[in-house]
Amino acid sequence: MALAQKAEYIWMDGQEGQKGIRFNEMRSKTKVIQEPIKAGSLDFPKWSFDGSSTGQAEGRFSDCILNPVFSCPDPIRGDNHVLVLCEVLNPDSTPHETNTRRKIEELLTPDVLAEETLFGFEQEYTMFNKAAKVYGWPEGGFPHPQGPFYCGVGLEAVYGRPLVEAHMDACIKAGLKISGINAEVMPGQWEFQIGPAGPLEVGDHVMVARWLLHRLGEDFGITCTFEPKPMEGDWNGAGAHTNYSTKSMRVDGGIKAIHAAIEKLSKKHAEHISSYGLGNERRLTGKHETANINTFKSGVADRGASIRIPLGVSLEGKGYLEDRRPAANVDPYVVARMLIQTTLKN
């Protein structure tokens, strides 16, 4: 007889970026299932939670519904235990206002599906210790100026690698489409990449990967934040560069479709910026590998652009574009939806 199964139900409260560096939007609780359900299934039962305690409902009518949309093996508990990502529904089964995933589903009409959109999400984050100081930085001072840390190796070049490695291993064991990691420009800052994946899948995998990062941080005594500009001064901010392509971009001569998409994006710049993360104005200054928040700029191999065309794409004449505007605390479902809406629907 199989032992009972622990299913960790995960959801978002929609308040990423509103709680400071110590807290995040991820929530979860455990349901014990006496007859185990296979990871990958969507047959997990719906559940509920007290929305008045997460800022998603009022106390007089506080129940919100958890509707499973993705499941995978739990790499922390192991055995037959699972992680169950859920969308939040109102009591009448309509999408909660924080349910940004459902808006993508509504956008996936036959014409959009025919373009087979793919996304690669570069999630940057910064580590902090229990004293709310950047992890690894000297007490009462600052590390060496930026330069030696990006993709660095060595005791003084990188801080926090054990958590990074544990997180990557957990994502792999969970079956997430993690495609890499690297130390970032500011010491104590790292990045993991999810994709290429479709618009729903990339968001699902990013959110589970974020939950795993925070959960493992508990074991290492490290808080990870997606704050766009965690340190003022001559330090890089944290973004979520999003690589995007359609079928038309990936075929021979696809560079024309890439340029056409960039032209459309240029006309919706303000609309995208308004949804690309809280506090992004402190990151998008025109310095530290960013374009100014009020200016739309594109270019080949230009990391100071809003939209970058990688050099290899330009040379091959097909591929993808990179939207460098999203902040690290952006909602990945929102980014995917807006890129599809602007390039394929407008």
C-alpha cells in the first residue's frame, strides 16, 4: 500500500514588490492525500484558503478557491510528494483579480496558437542575510566595485553559490524547464533562466522556480528578493529579460517579422512599462545596461536598448528578440500576455 502523499498547494497573492525585500507574493500549504495522485496530473482536488489573511478577500466573505493548473514532483520532500501550482478563483469560480494566468488562456485563439510562441525568462534576484544586508557583503562596508563578479568564480568573486546550486538541482528534479544559471554583475546577485517554453508553461515554471528559491532560502538562512534596484548607487539593478519568438520569426527571413514586432512594441511602450514591475523606474535609468524608462530604443547586441536583437539572430536573419524592460518582480504571465497582445493582436 502506497503511503499518503504530501501535496504542496502553491499560489500567488498578487503583491510582489509591495512588501519590501523581506517578503514575497508566494503562498503555500500542504494537503495530505491518502490515495496518491501522479505528478503531472491535474486531477488534484480544488481547495480553499482564507483570502482575508492574504489580502485577497474581506473577512466577511473570505474563502478563495485554489484550482490546480500544474503539478510536478516535489524535489525537497522527495518520494511521491508533489508541488501543485494553483490559480485563484472567486467563490463563484470566476477568476480572482490576481489571477493573471487566466488572461493568457483567453488570448490563445487559433491564430495565436498557429504562431507557436516561445519565451525564455531570465530571472535575476538578489540575496540578503538575516540582517537585511546583501549576502556576502562586508559588515559596514562595500565589496570591490562591479567588474569581477559577472559569471565569476572564486571565494571573493561570488557569494551564495550553495543555494544557487541547490535551487538549480531542485528545478531539474521537479522537471522544470530551467536552462541555466549565472552570477550577475552585482555581487550577491544571481540569475536563473526558464525556457524556451510556451506562454502558460513559462509562467507556471517560473512561479514554481520562484517558490523553490524562497523555500530553499529558509534552509540556507538567505532571503531572495526580486526588488528591481536593491542597492542605490553604482550597482546594477535586477531585471527579468524576456526572450520572445513566433514561428514567423524562427523561419528563414524571420528577421522581417522581428523588426515588424519591434515596430509594434515601440508604439505600446508606455503600456508595457506600466505593467513591467513595481519600482522599475529606479532600474531603467539609461545606466547599468538599461534604456531610460521614458525612451524606446532597439538595436543589435545593444544591452542599453529596450529591445535587443542578439548578434547571432542578426547574422542568421531569424530567431528571437529580447525585451530588456521587465523588472525582476514582474509577473511572467503578464509579460507573455502583453508581448502576444501587442505583436499578434494589435
